[in-house]
Amino acid sequence: MACKADLMVTNAGQLLTLARPAPRRGLAMSDLGIVPHGAVAIAGGRILAAGPENAVRSRYEADDELDAGGRVVMPGFVDPHTHLIYAGDRIDEFELRLRGATYMEIMAAGGGIRSTVRATRAASDDEILSQTRRRLRRMLAHGTTTAEVKTGYGLDPENELRLLRLIRTLDDSQPVRLVPTFLGAHAVPPEFDGRAEAYADLVEGMLPQVRGLAEYCDVFCDEGAFTLAQTERILRRARELGLGLRVHADEFASLGATRLAVELGAASADHLVVTTEDDRALLAASGVGAVLLPGTAFGLGKKSYADGRSWVDAGAIVALATDCNPGTAPSESMPFIIALACRALGLTPAEAIVAATLNAAYCLNRAHEVGSLVAGKSADLLILDAGDYRELAYRFGTNPVGTVMVAGRICETD
Ligand SMILES: [Zn+2]
């Protein structure tokens, strides 16, 4: 006698289960757990079973069936690094850059992170919410079902806490699951010019109020941002308060943030473009995720990509993210990031998919809940407009995601 399911997704030409558990390293990143002629039985928003259609049908029957038409069925994407919540854009700055302006010239003209801080502080809650909702709709349409969102365009207690509250409002009012991160240490705001230490004090002082609103604390550790010592004291205080840790490490200069992430047991170190060999080996041997963000180098028109191949071969827990932000990476598309990672970082399509789903979920402490299609996890899945999973990497510039499901419900993505 078959058990009852609410819904069965049938006729998956390739069902990517990613059944082997997280975190995945090295060769294990090539294993997508592909089931031909697969099906997924769902009840109460959760997966009851995912496997060969014959086997699933012998155990479950469902009132509703969704025919995948022989196409690819896979877990929803998890985007573990975004700066999604802000107001305004940086289109003028983009054009200035194309015309040859340097970063310093743009800064001097009032551009860069500070221009987004000005626009965000001046915007009403409703303006920030409606602009961010548009980005979330694009994310969902491109298959992202869980995303980390950082603050960092408020840079004072009032506005940083406001952004955290707005992230919560957004989490409650649309399908993409959001993981909030406090990035008060994104840049030194103009009112603290020449007083970075005093601003780092202020960020430390915000942490007790941040607890309860944010799950993680992040610091941008780099030249022109925060020093290693400032990063360390902010992250140590955050850890004392029970926040998880992440760090922007080795994007432009190698200041030792990767080593610090390992020392402090951070969830992830992100960017990792100019990491030294020693630091790479250290991170790869740890449980700290290595989040790579190729959209940033692409967005800047640079060739300075992280060496993804070496990170995978070294055995690191490699994840991919959009870094969606108005300055360097205005894209919500994980399929584009996968296509880029296969060309610019040297990953294979299978490795890039694991990095964009299961390993990304691990980096957000959500691998028990999302990132693969196994019994007990949330039914967050995609039906691609493709019969072969490699099309995700092969095609670019168009959206290969057909249907998006979150917790067993089909989302409207038009
Ligand atoms: Zn970032």
C-alpha cells in the first residue's frame, strides 16, 4: 500500500539529488548523484523521497503530479554572499570606469560604496524594500531559493539596524529564504574620515544590538577597508556574542584574513583572489568554506579571478556566490556565475553546481535543510529548461531555469 504524498515531480530526465552529504571536497565535488528517469515525492513542503521514478511510485502516490518533461530537476541555488539591500545604483560610475577613470578618481568624485551609503540613508523603508524586492524577484527567477544578505550601506547604528529589520521584513514577505549578516565594517563612512579606529569601536558597540537580528558578522578586511587588527577585534567580539563569522579576505591584498578565519572558526572566507599558497593549504584543511565570487572580477572588467581549480584540488569546501552589489557585481544570476566559474575559475560543470547548492548551504549552516534533494529536506527545487545539467554551464546570458519550487510550492517568476 503506497503512502500519500501531496505532490510528485515525475519524469525528470536527470534528477540531480546531490545525495552525498556536505561538505564536499575534491573529487566528491564531481558527484551530482544523478538519477535518470527520476521522481520526487513531497508532503508538507518537505521531500519524502527522491530517486528512480519506479521506486518512488512503488512507495508513494500523490494527488498532484508535475511532469518535468524529461528535463533536469535539481536543488534550488543557494547564494551565500550578497549585498542585496540598498537604494540607488552606480550606473554613472560604471560608465566613468569604462572611460578610464580610476577607482581613486571615482572615490574623489563621491562615488564608490559611499555613494550607495548616501542613497540608502536618504531612502525611505518602502523605497529600499521595493528596490530590493525587484532584485529578489530576479534572483528567484534565476533559481536562487536561499540567499545570504549583508547590511553595509547604512554604516551608522540607526541605518545598519534598519537594514537588518528590513531584511527580516523581506524574508517574511517573499519566497527566497534569507540569511542576515551584519556588515557594519564594510567601509569607513565619511563622518569618520581619518578615524577608522573610532569607527571600528562604533561597529563593536553595535554588536549587542545586532544579536537577534543578524546570524553572522562579516568584515571587509583589505587595503582601503579594515586592517587585520580591526577585523580581529570586531570578529572576536561578535563570536563572544554568539554570532557566526564571515570575512571578505584576500580580494585585493593578502592581509592575513584567511588565516584569521581559520583561527576563529568562521563559516567562510570570501573572495580569495590573492591568497598565498600557505594560507590556501590552511583554509583547505579546515572546516571553513571558501566562497569564490567571479562575478566581481567580471563586473570590474578585470582578469583577477580566484584560482578555483587550485582551491578544489587543495580540498577546500568551495562555494560560489554572486556578490550581488551595485558597485562591482550587479547580477542576481547563479546560472551566470556557474557559466563564468567554468570558464574563469577552471571548475567543471558538476563542481560548479555542487559549489552553488550543497557547499553554499553548508557555508550558511543550512545543509541540513536545503542544497540537495534528499528525504527530510525542504522541497526547494528547479526544473531547468534543459535536458543535460551541463547546459547550465555551457549556455550563458539566457535563463536556463524553467520552474522554481520553494517548500513544495511553485513560485511565480514572471
Ligand atoms: Zn562582498
